[in-house]
Amino acid sequence: RGDPRDPRGYLIDIERGEVIRETQPDRDSRFALEAGGKYVLEGGLARDVRSGRVVSSVEMPRGRPQGLAREGLVLLSEGASLSLWDPLTNRRVWRWAPLPGGSAATGPGIRVAALAPNRELVATSGEMGKVLLWDGRGELLRVLELDGPVRSVEFSADGRRLLAAGFDACVWEVSTGRALWQPRRGGVTSGRFAHDGNAVIVAYQDGGVALWDLERGEETRRFAQHTGGATAAVVLEKSGLVISGGADRVLRFWDLRSGRGPLTLAIRSAKQWAVVDGLGRFDAAPEAGDGFVWVVGDEPIELAQLRSRYYQPNLLARYLAEDAAPLRDVSLFQAPELFPLVETRGSTAGDPRIEIVLTDQGGGIGKVPVYLNGRELTPDARELPENRDARVVEGTLRLWVDVRGDQRLREGPENLIEVFAFERENYLRSRSRGTRYVGEELPPPAQARLRAVVVGVSDYSGKEIDLRFAAKDAADFGAALRLAGDRWLGDGNTSVTVLSTAAGAPATQPTRMHVMAALERLLEAGRDDVVVVYLAGHGVSLGNEDGDYYFLTADADSFGLADPEVRRRVAIAGNELAEIMKRIPAEKRAIILDTCSAGRFVQAFGSARYVPDDQARALQRLQERTGFHILAGAAAGNPSWEASPFSQGLLTYSLLFGMRGGALDDERLVDVLKLFEFAATEVPVLARRIRGVQRPLHSSPGGGMSFPIGRVLPEDAAHIRLQEERAVFVRARLQHDTRFRDNLHLSQQVNARLRKLSTPDEATGRSPIVFVDDESFPGAVEMAGQYRDDGKLSVILYRDEAEVSRISVEINLAHPAPALDALLAAVLRAVGANL
């Protein structure tokens, strides 16, 4: 999309419902996606689809790309000739040129071209309204006519039909040149075959998109119009999906199977996109920010305000998936009414208070939250003592706020007081209206201290909800934070409280009483201190549209929180956490939530820490109220994996990796914003390595203010405990070569050895492998083999159906233990060499 002189393309993962990244085409807009999704051609280079890493360092020859064949070959036109080029090996595998007698027909050269699937026919166009059909030897078979310039040509999958599109469109029978279909209405911008060549999807200059049945010659479906013209349309046969693009710079999706649609995707950048359906449900990138707004009357409304009613995480993916959970019901919501108009008047010499004037715009007057320097001063100014008697008079309400003596005030005129106002339903909020306040002179800054509360719960009262790594993650992160803090601020200026079920002392167990007491002690922090809170374990919500976020303490024995008394006894509510964080005088605050909800427990592997939709909305409200940096283990609907190959949760692994050096600045300081951004980028990469999906949720206060939380010198890095990635094994399957059963129970003996190897060492807490007591697991190694009566045991190692290695040993069938030990040693060597 965009200016042709500065082309931009975006790679979109439809199944996951996300924009992967922006592509890097060159000035010629040379850009094409390999049909199997292995790579994308960008600016003459083949790059990995997700990472953008160059997979072929040799630049493609000059020429006009005409698309990619299914086998991953690029069709290039060079003057009057064509070639197929393999970008991964830099080989030209096929070349075509017209015979001398027909070369004049190509005119100045080939503008568009297509190659039949069997490579026996070629279609080209270079002049106005002419489509040339050639055989594979370069002999001109016939000239086909089309009104106006030709923008594309395409053969059907069986090679029996040819489609050309320009100002008009036409389908010909290849063997006879007979026209089979032509809409004859003009204004065509794009045409593509659909339904195995039995239909055509057409985009028009007036913005319309239509599906034509070639057998009947009828338009069978017309789709909603783009604003300013449709520019492209395609049918994805596998999913039954129609996608169109337009001059309005949006993509629209229709589901031919269910008839649902359209779904509209707008992209400003790879990190700024939003998708919305016809009922108002939407999903957006975390960084979408102010790039997208709703409009009520003439008032723009930020997307974040509509989260509680209309936010549907993973909307695109769930909209298209056949077995996805139902989308949230928004049919009962009424069109929202507007919030009041807000005016603020600063303090004067005669009156140090801030005056707020609210004017009803039809929706009434609801809560009036006030923020001081980005932190909530009061959730509703109407409830302040000085406003108890305030009344609405002729649609206007006057309120007052007195901030004198507040500990959060800064010295001088840099204090910003922001006022918002809701309508009577307390749903829609106005844009902020602010005023400056001059703070009194403050005492000199005190010695800064790092204060942290680090909590990890693996061992719950109820064994069925136990986790594997949360407690150890907390211990590892707490140790790293203490080391970094001491190096940065000096000994004695770092206070890290670690509450973990891995600790033996009763006083350090993460019960609700202990966690709340540790959090309350953070209120002792000074203005110049740095405060960090880290919670690892189960996080749940009540499951309703506005369900609050709850962190389960070690007291919990299940996920049942319906009873308010149970919640008060075994969990910490997001509102409680927000209230404490707001009251902390320190301006530099950060919170890490590596938490999960009731994900399916996978024996011997751990849990997928799921953050469902309602919990994600609760986390979003937590961010908006407190004004501090927050990093949540996974965004809406995605798991936060306890990854056995890493012996740590992926989020904690990424944080420790960043503290070791991956996210340090030039002075080797651990900058909180840089660290959180590093983890948010690294976690999805690690998740894909274990065939999982995880997208952390990261939010920072307005203006992106950051601060250090420690320093790590080169000699310190080795003391930050980062587990090495280990191989994962599933159950071995061994059998007799003729009896086809394991009559000697060798499989059981091998699996017992794998299980023992997977048990962490008591001193180091580490193990050389991970054993998943199941028949399969993504990315795991499987041993399959046979033994004979003469004592020969042969096994094949597989990983995701691919063969890794073959190993044979001689075995004494009466005393197999030594040979099985030797087999395991050989297997570990092979795995280390091949994985």
C-alpha cells in the first residue's frame, strides 16, 4: 500500500489473526509470498516470513517478478524473455523466449506474464489490450483482445482456461481461444480465478467486489464496497475466505461458508493495526494507541474505552476458525451517549484549588476521575469532601480539587493535573483536560533504593492446580534483581523480598497474608526509590465481561472464586494491587505478571498459563488506573508457557536473558522499558520453538518514561541463573522384530531411565533432559525400535516425524541393563549433535 515511490507491504498471519511485520520491497515493488509460506521475496532477496532474516544471501537477478510458482520458483520477465529462478539456490531452472518469428509481437517487452502449471503454455502482455498465448517452445499460438491495458494474466489450476484483467476482464478457453466469460461493464481493477477455475473474483473501481460463476455466466455474490475503489480481491479455497483490498487502505474479509462479513482490517504499521466486524467487535495491536478511534457525534473515542463492551481478542483468527469459541454477544448494547464537556481552571493566588466545570452533552454526568502526574488522584472528584454538596444547575456542574501537600507533587511547575468525565452510565470517558500546578520546594533527593516484592507459587493447597516452574522462576528473578540492584546502587540499598513455595521457611511462603504484608511495606518507599513487583503463578478472573483479575496465593486449592469470602482468603484482586501501587510515593514503579489461568495441565511438562479474554480486559484496566510499567505474561487468549526445554517460564527466561546482556544499554544498565520491550519481542520467538503461541502484554505510562532497575557487569552475567535449552523426550516404543510386541518390557525400562534423567538434581535444580510421559509432544524426540533374538537392538530417533539418527547396540536379553545404559548415552550424544 502507499505511495508507489515508497512501497510498503505487510505480512499477515490469518490463522493467528495478527500482522507479522512490514516487508522490505525495493523501488520496483518486487514482493511475492511463496505458496507454502517458507519465505517471502522482498526487494530481490528471499527472507524468512516471520523474522525477516535473509535465507538466501544472493540477490535475485534484475527483472520484473510475475509471481511465485508453487514449488517456490520465481517467474521473472526480462525484456521479451521469461525465466524461473530458485532464490534459495540462485539457479535458473527454466528459460523461455519467443521464436524469432514471434519476437516482434511482444512489442517493447513483457509487462505481465503467466506460466501454465505444466509449463507447456505461456501468456504475456506488453501492449494495450493484447494478450499473447505461446507454447513452451516460444511459438505464438494466438492473439487475444481485451479493452484497455492488461494488468494481470492467470491460468486456471488445470491449465485449460486463461484469465486476463485490466479495465475489463475476460476468460478464454485455451485450446480454442473462445471467450467463455466477460462482464463487459468496465472499471475492473483486478481479477483472479476461484473455485478451481470455475469462478472469478473481480474488484472494481467503484469499490465493489463480485464473485462470478463461469458456467452460468452470472454474478453470484456481491460484497460491500470499499471507499475510493477496490484494488485487489482473492478467494482462499482452503478457508473459504474472500479478501479484498482498496484505495481506502483496508483489507476486508468475508466467509463464504457462513456468509459472515465483512471483517475490516486497517494497518498503519506492523505495530499499529485494528480489526472490526459489522457489530462493532474489535481487536487491535497493543501499540495501536491513538492511531484508531471511534466517532460518536463529532467526538473521537479511543478504542480502549470500548474494550469492556466490544473488545474481542484474536477477533480475526476466531472469526475464521470453524471450532473457535463463540464471539462475545454485543447485540444488546445501545448506541452510547456522549460524556460531558470538561473545562479546567488552574489555581490562583487567591484560591489554590483547581476548578472543574462540566457541561452535559446529552449523556448526563457520571464519575470524574482526576490524575496527578499520570497517577490516579481520585476515582471520582464528586466524592471529595469539598464537593459533597455540588449540584447540577442548568446542565452544568462545578467541582473543586485541592492537591496541596500531596506526596506525589513535584517541585516547580512540572505537575500536570488531568481531568476526565464519564456519562451517566460511566462507560464513555472524555478526553483529558489538563492544567499545570506549581509545587512547593522539595528537600534534596535522598539515596535511591531498589525495593522489590517477588512472588512465585508452584505448590498450591490443591495439588491438581500445581505448577512446575513459577516458584523457581521467582527465586531466579529475585536473585538476578538483587545482584543488579547491589551493583547499581551499592550494598545496603537493595531490598528484595522473595516469597516462594520453593523456600522451606514458613515466613517466606506466598500466602495471602505474607504477600499483602510485603506489598504494604512498599508504601515505605521514598519519592526517589525504584519499586518492582513480580508475580508468577495462577491468575484468574470471574469470567464475566468486566471480571477483575485475581492472583491466586498458595492458600488456593482450586480455581473456584465465585464465593467472595473465598476470594478474600486465597487471592489478591487486581483492584487491591492497583490501590497499593497508586499509594506508593515512588514515581518509578514496574510490575511483572507471569501468571496463568485454568489451562490444561500437561503431565510432566507443566501448564499453559492462559490469559482469557475477560482477564486481559481486567489487566488492561489495571494498567490504565495506575500509570506504571506493566508486563503481563501473555496477551488475550494466549498461553504463557511453562517451557520444559528451558526449565523456566518463557517470560522469566526472556527477562533473565535480557538482564544477562540482551537488553542492557551502553552503560550496562537494566532499563525497564528496554527490558520489557525485549521480553515482549523474545517470548513469541521462544514459544514458536516449542510449537506454542505466546504474546506478552506490555504497557508503559504516557510519554514512555523509563528508568533503570539495576546494572549488570560482564563478570555478573554468569551469576544470573539462565537455564540452557534441553531436549524433550516422549515415551520410547520398542518391540520384538517378529512378535511385534515388547515381551521383554524394554520400553518400560528405557522410559524409567528417561524419567530418572529428567528428575532435577537436588543441588543444582537442573536435569539433562525433559521426559514427557506421553506418546507425542511438539518438538519432542521419540525412540522407536526393534530387538532380535540374537541380541541386536536398533532404534530410530524421530523429531516431529523427521528422522534424526539411527543407533544399534548389542544387548544381552537376559541382562539388558548395561546395554540400555549404553543406548541412552548414544542417544544423548546423537541428540546433542543433531538438535
